[in-house]
Amino acid sequence: MEFLNRKFIRPRDLNYRDTLFGGRLLRWIDEECTVFVVSKFKLRDIATKIIGEIDFVKPAYKTDVIEFGFEVTKIGKTSLVLKSCVRNFFTKDNIIVVDKIVMVCVDANNNSVPHGISED
């Protein structure tokens, strides 16, 4: 799994329990997954189709630094399936694991189209 980007947890990112708000973390995962796919495969028109089972393993707290990891688990004709793990940068403890994120290449009308990537 490639861990490429990091974020510093700030007070505005916290929920009422003073831990990282899950919705904010899911937004970041979606954004970082898109950046990962665009950067790695040079695809500009990609959209998130499915975010599968989400396992919130441990909380993150103010001043923690988290890092985002992604790996491609399957390449389809129009889609890429990825796995994601967000962990604490210092302790390497998992914060969240997402087993399945499906990204689809789309045209101007949001119809899925072949991306031209081979599994080589």
C-alpha cells in the first residue's frame, strides 16, 4: 500500500467527543483516492461509484498527523477498485480501513467509459 499524503488534525476537524469527525475523514478519503488515481493513471474524468464497508478502528485526536494509503486491487474495463487505510503517521496504528472503493472513468454526460488501463 502506498502512503502518499498526510493531514494534521485541527480543532475544526473534531466532533463533539473531540475526536476526528468520521464524515470529514470520509470526505478526505474520497478526495485523496481521486488524487491518487488521477496522479497514478493520468485519468482526468474519474468519479467515485462505491465506497464499501468502512471500519473505524481507532480515533484520531487534535494534533495527530494522519496518512492516507491506497492500493489498486482490481482493474476493470471502466473502473478501478482500491483499498484504503488511514493511519496515525507516528504510531502507524490504523484509524480507518475501507476494503472497497470503486472509481469509474466517465464521459461528459457521466456515462462510464473505458479507461484504457491494462493490468500489466
